[in-house]
Amino acid sequence: DGQLQEIDPTCVLDFYVDESYQRRGIGKELFEHFLASEGLVPGQVAYDRPSPKLLSFLRKHYGLAEYVPQNNNFVLYNQYWQLVPPKPQRNRRHLGSAT
């Protein structure tokens, strides 16, 4: 709906598996251990400055592709909004005294 919404997602920094160990499932195993320990699925996570390789990894293994670019370089997939219920709006009005 175009409105700004303050959120507090779990974030992942890009991670790297040495080339001599790539294509053995180590990155997927590491990532899935992280997800299990946090009780999350990949679409519930924000990614801080993901490399093209990480974006490709997420697309290949988890089908994550659709996201809206953010000014702060985080990637938050569209799936996030279906998986994480919105938090109630904080009431910013001050309560007046009853007279």
C-alpha cells in the first residue's frame, strides 16, 4: 500500500564458502542450521548487502526472487509480508488528562 512501516527482522550478512569447498552443500547446511536455530524460514529474514552469489543461492535453493529494493541496501523478499504478521501501530498521541 506504499506506506512506510518500521520492522525489526532478523538479518543475515553475506557469507562465503571457500571456492575449494563450494558445490558440496556446505553453504546450504550452514544456512539451514542458522534458520533452524532461529526458528525461521528464508523469507522471514532480511539480507544486508547480499552479493549476486547469495541472491542466486536464495533463488536456487529457496525460490526467493521477488523483492523491492530498499535505500538502505537490505533485501527483504516479498514473501516476508505474508510470513510475518504486522505489528500493531503504536499510538503516538499523548493521553490528555480527563477533566
